[in-house]
Amino acid sequence: PAGSRIDFAAELNPQQHEAVTAPPGPALVIAGAGSGKTRTLTFRVAYLLENGVLPQNILLLTFTNKAAREMLDRVANLLPNDISGLWGGTFHSVGNRLLRRHPEAAGFAPGFSIMDREDQQDMLDSVIVSAGIDPKDKRFPKGEVLADVFSFAINTGRSIDDVLVEKYPHFLEFNDKIALAQKKYEEKKRAANSLDFDDLLEKTLLMLQKEPAIAERYQRQFQFVLVDEYQDTNRIQADFIDILAKLQRNVMVVGDDAQSIYSWRGANFKNILDFPKRYPGAKVYKIETNYRSAPDILDVANAAIAGNVHQFKKELVAARPAASMKPALVPLGDSNQQALFVAQRILDLREEGIELDEIAVLYRAHFHSMEVQMELTRHGIPFSITSGLRFFEQAHIKDVAAFLKFVVNPRDEVAFKRMVRLLPGIGARSAEQLWNSVSDALSRGGEVNFHQLFSPLKVPAKAARMWEQLAHTLDEIAPGGKPHPPAEMIRSVIEAVYDDYLKAKFPNYEQRREDLTTLGNFSKQYESAADFLDQLALLTSLDSEVTATNEDAEMLTLSSVHQAKGLEWKVVFVIWMADGMFPSNRSLESDEAIEEERRLFYVAVTRAKDELYLTYPNLRLNAGYGEMLQRPSRFLGEVPKELLEEWQVGGASW
Ligand code: ATP
Ligand code: MG
């Protein structure tokens, strides 16, 4: 447009430009890895704003909250506008935001808690009992399995029976009890005013379907809906987009069917292929240039994905000149040597002037990274790790958070039990009894006073002193049930109650104490405890992206391939390229599963800009079983030999 401050034509290729400046209406950008889909979406936001669309009228859905933040930072750099009103984030965070505005319409009270996977399992374990199931009966599925069954059913829009048939045929005989457990679970969540992660989407969607007036308000507000990584949406997410975009139909989705890697969470790549059917008249844009990877790397990627039958054929052409190095195939003796190779190569790269944050080590499963982690530590190479136990999921962090959760939502049964079980002499049974009394007292209403609430209750003698102290602390941090700012609460809880426990319970007290300080510092940006807890909960989601505490330091990235989606590095190592590891053992039986693994391999390869190392050990050291021979990944065999350069490292080829 005239007077534009951004030179769109210079920043984008003609295909990207066409998508960025598309007229209103449904649009699909389907293109391979590294072709600038995310960039296109970012510039689309800028373009809309430049053309007078208000930030609050745009909804941007991304796979992680961090991705949304980065895109919006980019837009903020391009434009002088204040864009803080723009709605951007994951499906879950947007769902949560809508529910916080209309909790009653969804059948919850304001201040509801969000349960993570562990909380959910705790609750399910007690549900099992109330559904008349003997928890000691080994034939019956545990809370963990139930959580999985319920989640899969919700995310795919299927019945419990269907899910059992497909995923857990051996539990089919218990289908009635499982259905009853689900009913009890729903009741219990309402009583505890608590939602699990799936509820953030499901309950929001139900609310929008049931309350047309509320739905219409947001359908009017969101004039433009934009979605990144659309290939990984599942049924319920697709429905969520549809209902929000229903009125105006200005929905632009971008994705790559060849990178659909979340079917185990109910994602369905047919969503992206069917988009033009669901939105008749949708414009389809394709981009065939890859800006990320050197041509040799792209050749490997193209060859890798060619093995898949079920995909939209697209051949990527490199925009970049050739790099100095061919992608490397590195066989190694065993996994220790593999780890050593990675560490030494990284030291060399650093000598060559490549910074650590330009390097990533990727793997199929988290446990594959153990030896590498040890070797890096030995060499003093700092790394951040984006899978496994995350900062906010650690026991001591969740312990402290439980105090805050309870004062914000005193109906939160899981938080209450977690909190009181920290006291000496209080186990699961006493916690249950205490909860019964507390929830009775709470149901009588009135202003919350923790001292009044706690003092009439009988606790084991060992706990008596701390019980007093606990009630006193709770009243101090939330007088009359009104919580203080989170940073203050965290400090008081640690000083008055938790520190003693921490010292007694954990050997690495110092480290954990430091973590809690980090938590306190992190919480300072929040005035309201409820906002802070929301943030914590969303960070701990499956979409989690928060890693180590020190985000600014120069660090190497260790990541599962799943969590590396959408990201890029100059140098990428993909380790454990061995059959049964990548592709994983569990996938070997079905063609569909192998295709998904192949897409995963494609995602891994296409993260690399300049250098790619594919490594595998010939031997696997197996605790208790001695050594096992390991075959190279079948995916390596599908890449023509001449595309890779085989490295010989320390007599490993034998
Ligand atoms: P993925 O499929 O992995 O999510 P993508 O299609 O979203 O990839 P982007 O991450 O947007 O691709 O872009 C890949 C890289 O190419 C980025 O570094 C981006 O800045 C660069 N790039 C994309 N388009 C252009 C362009 N027209 N000119 C210069 N660089 C570009
Ligand atoms: Mg992208």
C-alpha cells in the first residue's frame, strides 16, 4: 500500500507475497520445511495491521507460546503500532483466556485451578476407588492409562469404546467401569473447581457451542484468525478454529503435511489436506523454495520423505548456495563413543567460531540423550534441554505452588492434599480425612479464615506444631482469603513452612533452594497470584518450551525432534539413527506408524542450515543384558549413498 513502512516485496518471494497480501477469506499455505511459512504468517500480521486492522481483532494460534511471542516481537520490530491487544498463543492458552472470562458459562467458578498431568493422575487414582474399582486389582488400568484414554477420546472426538478398541483392546472388558470412572472424574473436577489440560479446549468449545451470544461476541472480535503448524491440529482444535472463524471466515492456516508428527496426541494431517473442502472457495498457496538449508541437506530431506506414500508430493528447491560440507554419516562403536564424538565435534565447531546456540543435538526419545548429557557435562559444555522433566514440573516447585493454588482456589483438592502431606506424620489417609472436613466446612460458605478452618481438626501429634504454623501462614499470605502478590506468598511459604521440609527431604538442598529463588524472581512480573498460576500451568503443558533458567547464556540445545519443530540451527546432530531407536521399536509393526517416523526424520533433517551429522552406534550397551548389535536406521538406507559422506571415527567401522 502507498506509504507502507515495510517493503513487503523485498522481504518476501512472489509466492509468499501473494499469501501475505491475500484478500480476506479462507486461505491455506501448504509448503515444505524451511520455505518461510512462519515468516509468511508473521508478515501477514504486519500487513493486516498496516491496513488498519486493530490488534485485538487478530487471533494468532501457534504451537508454543514462545513461538507466538517471537512472531509478535518480530512484528513489533517492523511496526510502530502497540500490538499488545493482539491475541497470540497456543490453543490451550487461548482456551484458558476465554474460560477465565466466562467461567460460569462453562459451569466453573472464577479462580478455577488447572491440573497438570501429575495432578490429573492423582485425582484419577482417587476416582478409581469411587468408581468401585479395587486399585490393587492389577488387571484394571491405572490412573495413567485412564488419563490417556480420556484424552485421546476428547482430542479425536471419539467414544471411549472406540479408543479402547484401537489403543487398549485388553481393557475392553472393563469398558463399563471406565465409563463410570470418567463420569466420576468429571464430577470430581467440578467439585474441586479444577480443569485438566484437555478441558481448556473441550470446555471452551462446549461453552461456545452452547452459548451463541458469547460465541458471537468472539466471532465478531476475531476478524482474522491465523494458525501456524496446522498439520498438527487434532479434531477438537480444528473445531475450535472453525467456531471462532465461523462468521467472517477470514482464516489463514499454514503447514506442511510432511511434518505431521503428533498423531499419538490425536493430530490428523488430513485436516490440512481437507481444509479446502471444509472451507469451499479457500485460496491455496504453495511455496517451493527453501531458504533454510544448504542444497545437500535438502537433497537428503527430499530423499528421506520420498519413501512416504501418503503425502502431497512437493520437491523443495534450495535458495541458498552450496555449503562447504556434505551431510555426514557417522557410525560409531557404541553409545559412549557416539557421545564422545558429539562433544568433541562441538568443541571443534566452537574453535571454528560457531556459537553454541547455533548448534542442536536431536533425538527420537529423551532417554537417548543420557550419555551425551554426561559427556557434555564432563567437557564443560553448557546445554539446555527441552524435554524430560521441566523446571516447573519438579517436585519442590510444585510443592510451593500447591500453597498458592490452595489459597487462590480453596476447593482445589489436589493442591490441598499435596500441601498437607508435606507435614510430618500426614499420609494419604489423613490427607483424605482432613480434606473431607475442610471441604465440608468450606461448603458452608462465608469468609475464608484458615485458622478457623484448620484448628478444630484432629491431626497426628507429630504434625500438630506445623499444622498451626500452616494455618497461620495461609492467613498471612491470604488474609480473608484474598491472596497477596505471588512473590510475597512464595517467600512466606518457604520461610515459614517449606524450608524445613526441603532440608529434611532432599539431599541437593542448595540446588533446590536456588530453583525456588528463581521461581520467586519469575513470579515478580505478576501482580495477581491467579495470573501467575495460569502462567505456570501453561508452561508445564505438553507444549512446554521453557527449559533452563538462564535463557540468555550461550548454550547448546538438546531436544527431542518433536520439540524442535519449527526451529532451526546452523549445525544439527541427529543421534541414535539406529533401527528400533529411530524409527522407534513401537512403530515397526504398522505402515502408518513408520510413515509418521519418517516424517519425524524429515523434520529432524530440515532443522539444519549448514551442517548435518547423522550418527549411530554399532553396539548398544544394555545394562544387565550385555552388548547388543545395532542395525543402522532403515531411513539411512533410503537416502542414496552419494548424498552422504561417511566419516570414519577411531576404528568404529568394523
Ligand atoms: P518449518 O516448516 O520448519 O516451520 P517454515 O516454512 O515455517 O519452516 P521459516 O521458519 O518461516 O520456514 O523460514 C525458514 C528460514 O528461511 C528462516 O530463517 C527465514 O527467515 C528464512 N526465509 C524465509 N523466507 C525468506 C525470504 N523470502 N527471504 C529470506 N529469507 C527467508
Ligand atoms: Mg514454521
